[in-house]
Amino acid sequence: MQHLNQLQALRRQRAEWRQAGLRVALVPTMGNLHAGHLSLIRRAAASADRIIATVFVNPLQFGAGEDFAAYPRSLERDSDMLRDAGCDLLFAPSEAEVYPRGRDRQTYIEVPGLSDQLCGASRPGHFRGVATLVAKLFNLVQPEVAIFGEKDFQQLLVIRRMVEDLNLPIEVVGVPIVRESDGLAMSSRNSYLSAAERAIAPRLQASLITAAARLRSGANVAEVELDAKAALAAAGFEPDYVSVRRRADLAEPEPEPEHETRLGLGSAEDRALIILAAAQLGRARLIDNLVCDLDAPLAEPARNLRP
Ligand code: PAF
């Protein structure tokens, strides 16, 4: 595996692979890799001839008072893991290489609407920072396909919208959440949890499972959201949101006007749902989500429920 940190060297290698007719997959990360990231590399291998992974802790997506300085950095270990997983090129640039004019003088990419709600409401500027960095990586690498985890579901939709709005010829692929054996979604920030917090953390997923079951048996959306937040607070989290949204566009599902359909929600898009949650637990901001299809037969488990 090549390990590069200069833009020009990355461009040269990419041009060589283009000339050779090779299809390239990009896997952007902030490092401190875990099994979730490795599933992105496996997905990349299935859809391209060459895999480029990036490790860059992007200062633009952290707000004042957030954990930019403390964010775990483990480049040597990340490099070993990527090489063993079959990655062809690791690009790990310095901040000066990515933002040569400085963080405050960088041209930004804004994805309006999708970026301002849920995590975007609590972390103003976060998705602008993500979209700006990802757009730069897309321009540099010009991958045929780019792979992102579905744990950051809002991020995935923001990136898809950016690609659509800017007419970028890139396929954006989402990969299902990888979980610990007790259901906790894998995250680089899990390392912030104390032993006591780690024992509580799987309740985030548990609250989503309960919420999905209640929605599927006809409970009111607002009540389900409120009860899930209350359950998280009672367990020791500081919940930010638990929100039931349409999976296609993160809009709030519309009730069916005459409440004729089962569960009282309108069109097919209003019944293809996702429940998203974010909560602080000690130093860690945890996020998770669960697909909830109201039209799926009740016996069938939702897609990312563990068996
Ligand atoms: O999901 C992440 O790790 C980051 O937000 C990303 C996409 C690598 C951009 O910095």
C-alpha cells in the first residue's frame, strides 16, 4: 500500500490509474479505524479496481468547544489496518496541505435544508465542513465510487445531495452500521466512554428498537419520539434528539389525511422511515439510527436489527 500526504503525488497516481482504465473507489475517514471502517473497504473492493482511503481529522467540521484537539489519532495503526484490508493507497495530508489559505479563508460548500436539522441544528457549520472537505477529496481523486457508513445517515444524504446538485459523476454508496455484540454502533468516539458509560451505551440502539416496534404497532410519532428521549434521559444520557423521518429525504412523515391507511401515515415515502437519535454520554456524542418500514410485514425484522 502506498502512503501519500501530498496532493500532487495523489493526483499523479490517480492519473496513472485512469490511463490504465482502472476504476477507483474512495473511502474518506477521520482515522482511528475500527471494524465499521473495514466494512467500507470491503465494499470498495467489491466495486472498484483500486481503493484510496483518506485519513484526515477535518477541523472545518468541528465547532468551537467540540473535540477536534482530543479526537483520537492513530495513523500508524490505521495504516496497518488499511494495508491488511487490501487498500491500495492511504492519503493522510496535513491541514496546511488541505487548507493552504487557512480554515477561515477556504471556499465552502453548503447543502441547504438537509444540513440545518438534526445534528446540523446542534452542530452549526458541521455539514458545511463535511461537504467542503468531501467535495475537495472528490475533485482531487475523481473516484468512480465513494463509500460512506450509514451510521452517519444524515451525512450520507448531505453528500448524495451535494453530488446531485453539483452534477458530479460519482456513485455514493452507503454501507450498513457495524455493531458491537451488545448492539452499540461502532464509532471512533466510543473510546471516550468510561466502563460505566460503555455499559449504558447499548441502550441507544435499544431505544430505537423499542421506538420502531411501537411505530409499527400504530403508536403516534410524537409520543414515540418523546418516550424514547425520556427513556434515554432516565438511562443517564443527555439526549439531543430522537426523530422519526422519511428515509428518502429526512422530511418529517406526513399523516395520511383521512387516517385510512394502517398507522395513519400517508404516501409510501411517508412509511419508508428511519429513526435517528443523538445523545451525549459523558464525553461522547453518540449517534445511531434504525430503518423502520411500516409497510414491511410485522414478522419481518427491520434491516439493521441484530438477529
Ligand atoms: O464520516 C467521517 O468520518 C467524516 O465526516 C468524513 C466523511 C471523513 C469527512 O471528514
